[in-house]
Amino acid sequence: DASWVGVLVEGGEVIGYAINNAPDAQGIGHGKVLIAAAERLARTRGYRELFAVSYSDDLFLSCGFSRSALSLFPEKIVRYQSLDQSEILVGEKHCFAKVLR
């Protein structure tokens, strides 16, 4: 199994990243590498801000993101409504945002 796979940025949102959640694959920097790649890609595409909805609070906070209100990103709410409302209600996902410089 790969410890990390890749990242997808769409419309200024980190749509997905995949990291092996095995204990020996945690805490060795793969998540930070993927988030840095997402930031580079977003800058290349001209985005001024990047946001994510995630369970990984510590990871996003350590990468310079701040907690944000999901209501500031109506495109995300629209996307959830078009898929499955349970995505908003599952667990303790939080919204994070970072202004790109």
C-alpha cells in the first residue's frame, strides 16, 4: 500500500487527499507534503484562498490554515446538497481556510 496518494484542488477547495492511516504512516509528514502541493497548485491556478473540510484539525492548523465557517463557502454546501446531506452531518468535520500569498 502507498502511504500517500495525491491531492485534488477544485475551485479553491482541497477536494481530496489520501494518506494511509496505518499507525506507522502517521506523523511523518505525508499530509503536509500533500497540502503544500495543493497550495502550489491553487496558486498556479490563480486562487487567492484555499479551503478544506476535514477531520484532520491538527494537520490543517499546523499548515497555516485557520478555522473558518462553512457558510463562507456556499459552493461547498451546494456540492454537499447535490451529493449526500450526510457528508455535512458525519462526525466532527471542521472547515479550514488559508489566504494564499
